[in-house]
Amino acid sequence: MIKFFRRIRQRLLSESKFSKYLLYAIGEIILVVIGILIALQINNWNEDRQAAIQERLYLNRLLIENNEDLETFGSIIAFLNEGIVTIESLSMALKSDSTNDSAVVAAAYAYFETGSIFPIFSSSTSTFDDLSSTGNLKIIRNSALRDNLVKHYAQHQAVGKRIQIGNEWAYPIDGKISADLNIMRLEPNSSFLFPDEPLEKIAAELRENRLNYLNMAAAHYWLNKDAIGQLEDLIKETSRIIKLLEEELKLSS
């Protein structure tokens, strides 16, 4: 093709048809420019297509992880509510002098199995962390969705930090009472390591130190209630984000 155009130029020059040669040269330049523009357009189209494919992959991953978070948050709330039930049962057993010994001890064992566990926060942030750390967050073209995602995962961090601060506040209360009262002998997973004690003796000790046990239980009650409130708000926000992601995926399909 190049040789063909070269022959035409040479023939026009040899025939002294300069004006025609000039027009031909201009036309050839225009053809080259058009070819470059077409090539650039094709390249841009390919890049846009690859970006759209990558965007859908990220959106799908975010959707999967947020659905997983709904299950995780729900499971944590269920466990914390179970702990609250044991806290309330222990309170009722220790406040009433008419509660029999076996019921008092059973309430204490149930409390130390679930009610005395500190709240935890767990969420799936690997995809958002990937987007943020690699600078690929801009691959999500919907700027409103990007802003919502940034705020959403900032709320993740805030909830995790709040639960951590609450736990750090309660550690000294729990730790001192646990050490002073040797509560590990009442922990279901460690009680077998201690010498057997009569049920009546254990119940008497629980009643004698009821305020200490109730103070410990009250701290965990507050932690659980606060964590549940934070997680319930986060569940609402996660459900909203899921809808936004689903709508964006429909639009990009």
C-alpha cells in the first residue's frame, strides 16, 4: 500500500502536476490523521470495555461481601442477645432470696458461658480496601455510589472503634472482679480444672458477692446493648448499599 502511494506521488511529480500532487499530499495526510483517530478510538473503546468489565467485577464482589456482612452482623446480634438473656437471668436469680441453689448456680454458669463474652466486630472489607489502596476506586464511574461506599465503610470503622472503646472501658471492671472472685472455676470450659465444691457452697458464695457479680454483668449488659444498637444501624445502612449496588449492576448490564 505504501509503495502504491509512493508511485502515485512520483508520477505526479514527474508529470509536473504540482497542484494535483499538493492536493494528493493533503488528502494523504488527512487519510493518515483519520487512520490515527480511528486507531485511538478503537483503543479507547477497548480500554472502556475493559474498565466496564473490571467495574462489574468489583461491584459484584462488593455486593457479595455486603450480603455476607448482613449475615455476620445478624449472627453477632443473635449471640449478644443470648448473652443479655443470661445476664437478666443471673440478675433475677441473685436478687431473689427465694431462688433455689441449683437455679442460682445454673444462672451463673449460663452467664459465664455467653453473657460474659466481650462483643466483637467483624466485617468484609477486602474489596473496598483493594479499591482504596490501589487507587481503583475511580473505576466505579457513578460518583454518588463511590461517595456512599466511602461513607459506608467509614461507618464500619466507627462501629468497630466504638465497640473496642467500650470493651477497653469494661476490661478493668471485669478483670478485677474476675481475679478477686476466682470466676474461672465457674467458667464451663475451665471449671473441671478446679476441685469439686458442693452446690450449696457455690450458691452461697454467689449470693454473698452478688453486687460484684451484678456489677460485672451490668457492664456486659451495657456493652451488648450498645453493640446491638450500632450493628442494627449498620444493617440498615448495609441493606441500603446492597440496593444501590444492585441498581448499578442492572444499569451496567
